[in-house]
Amino acid sequence: MSPSSHSLQRGSSLVMTLIILGVLMLMGGGAVMVANTQFKIAGNLQFQSVAMSDAESALATAENWLPANYTHTGFAELSTPGLYPLNSVVDPTTMAWTDATSIKVDAAGNQRYAIELYIAGRPLPSNSVASCGSYGSPGACAYVNVYRVTARGVSRNGATRLVQSLFAVRTN
């Protein structure tokens, strides 16, 4: 090799090493960003799961309360917060979910529910013999009130979940 070609190659390994290090740094930075994003996604899913669990718990509380209290005056007149009479227009997605519009289950107010009388005095469907008694024997028709129960759960970071059920209570 001549001295002039040797001097041209000086520093080329340093440049290649710096380029490789730069590429590795970019890959490492990208990996950190992906890991942080996945961590945030996992946290948000956990908060959403807590909100859904709170909503389902509030719904169960309301459904357990209804059979003993289906004759409550709040279902006849708009007098009790969280209880709505027949033909009330209740939109759970736009209502305020405060103590004036719903019933609080927990102290923090993360679990709330509202109950609306949906159908009053509906006879249960009869059997195939066309009588209201069971297994063809005549008897009094059973009547039910149907309630729409809406429950809301809110997690610590503000994730909100709503669940609804139609719940029938026998009135005779």
C-alpha cells in the first residue's frame, strides 16, 4: 500500500462506528417509546376494568334493593332523587349523575344508579294452554312491573362505564 491510500483510510472506522452507534441509539429510543405507550395502554385498560366493575356492583345493589321497595313513592311521583316514575325521560349519557339525579352507593360517589319505572302492571305471558296458571291449571295471572336500572362506575383517572338492565318485580 502506498502511504497516500493509507492516509485516506484513516478515520473511516470511526465514522462507521458512529453511524452504527447512532442507529442503535435510535432503535433504543424507539423501543423505550413503544414500552411507555404499552404501559399507558395497560394502565388505561385497568382503569376501565375498575370502572366496569364499579358499574356492575352498583347495578347489583339496585337490583337487590328493588324487590323489597318496588312500591316506593318515588316511582309514582318525581320526588326521590334517583327514582323515576313511568314515562320519565331519563338519558343516562347526558344526565349529571349527582345526588339530585342518582343514588350513591359508595362514599366517594364512584358507584351510582338510577331506577326508572319502565312498564307498570304487565301480565306475564301465559303458557301454551292459554291460562295464567302453571302447567294448565287455572289461576290468577301474575303481573310485573318492569324497571330500567342504569348504573355508572367511575375509576380514579376518570374512566366511566354505564350498564343497564331491565328488571321485573312481581306485583301480586
